[in-house]
Amino acid sequence: MSIDPAIEGPTRKLFGHALRAEFEDFQKTLMALDGEKLTSAMQLAANIAAVAVIDACGGESPSDSDLREVAATISEAEDRYSLTVDELHTYLAKGVFGGEALDQYFAPDDVVRLPFVLAAGVLGAYRDEGEDWWEYLDQIEAAIEAAPEASG
């Protein structure tokens, strides 16, 4: 699956702002994305989170307890965002791995910001020791691009 550079660039910026807790810059970058680009960036962030979580689970699809463990790790590491384990677990289980619309679980602003904050948290928490988050992101994006296009 090819990743559009016009989507990848802002998504990467959002991850960096999220990891550095640059709230104002995060919001500015988010607001600069129009509807279609924002939707695509949110989907890319969810795909990145999915690949990183599967990688953290040894290449296997995560169980519900795996997702709860990932949520706890991210909640602990990213306490600046006041995201609970239950919120992160719901996003992972229902949205990323369940394919459900998240507007029934979260406020509109959270539906938009969660994909980026969660994916950034996964990148920061599950990268190899001595590896920068963007190096791990490069590996994940390479895996996404190597995957065949979904037929639909």
C-alpha cells in the first residue's frame, strides 16, 4: 500500500508534537489538514498503531489482554494527555482492531486527536532500545508500503 507523502508529512509532524507534548503546535498542524487529508492522516495513524501493536505482540494479532497491556503502557508513558487505560483500550479494540466508528465512544475532538496521540505513544513505548521513534516509524511505514493493496 502506497503512503501519500502529502499525508505522511503532517502525520509524522503530529507524532513528533504529541511525543514532545507541544500542544499548541499539535493543534496548529491538526487544524491545517482539510477534511479529506485529515481523514487520510487519521487512517494512516491507525494503520501505524496497528502494525506497531502487532509487532509488539511478536507479529501476532493482539488479544484483548494484549490491547489492555498496550493501553496501560501508553497511559503510563503519556500521562500529559490524561488518557485512561479504558479510553486507550476502547480506541485500540473498537477502532484500530474492531473497525468501528469511534464517535459513539468519544467526543468529536477526541476522535480526531486520539489516532495521533495513541500511535505516537506506541512508537515511543515500543521502539527498540537506542532507536528513535522516527526510525521505528520508518520501519513500520516500509512494512505498510510492502503490504499488498486491500481489494474491496
